[in-house]
Amino acid sequence: MLVTVDNAGMPNAIYATCVSKFSEDTLLVADNFFHKTRANILAGSLAALLFITKKDKAYQIKGHVEYVTEGPLFEDMQRWNPTRLPGHAVAAVRVEQVFAGAEQLA
């Protein structure tokens, strides 16, 4: 799941099915059908990614997020995003905090 917040503080959570690690501190989420999420990112929202591993370990990653429509991050997303999906842009989440449950790992 990808969570952003609007200017009034209302959270918006979406299922993020097209996600990839770009680097040690950047995760990419393909914008295939963003609407509120796109507006929140463009308005300066922070982001949180919540996921569960195949071994049933839950993690949450928090950080600043940037909406990218060109350049290396966008081109990377175009390589792994399924061709049947539009891939309008990519949300680049900069990893600033990592949690496993309530325990902060980074």
C-alpha cells in the first residue's frame, strides 16, 4: 500500500502493485491509475509504503516522495511496469525511516 496525505491532513491509501527498488534509498511506484495520490504528491505530501514479505513480515517505509515524468527514474519504471498498464509517471519514495511493526530499523 502507498499512503499519502492531502493538504487538510486526510490520508489516502492505495494498493501499489507495481513497485520496484531503484537504489538503496529510493523505491519507485508506477502511476498507472493515480488521482488523489498524484494530487497529494504534487501538493508536497510525505509518503508511506506498507508491505508484507512472502515470509509474513510486515514493514513500513516512510519518506519524501517526488512525482517524476521523465529521466532515469521514469525510464527505469518503463522497463518493469507491465506494458498493458499506462505508466503515466513514477512516484519516487526516498527512504528516510523503516519500521518492522513498532520497531524503527532505520
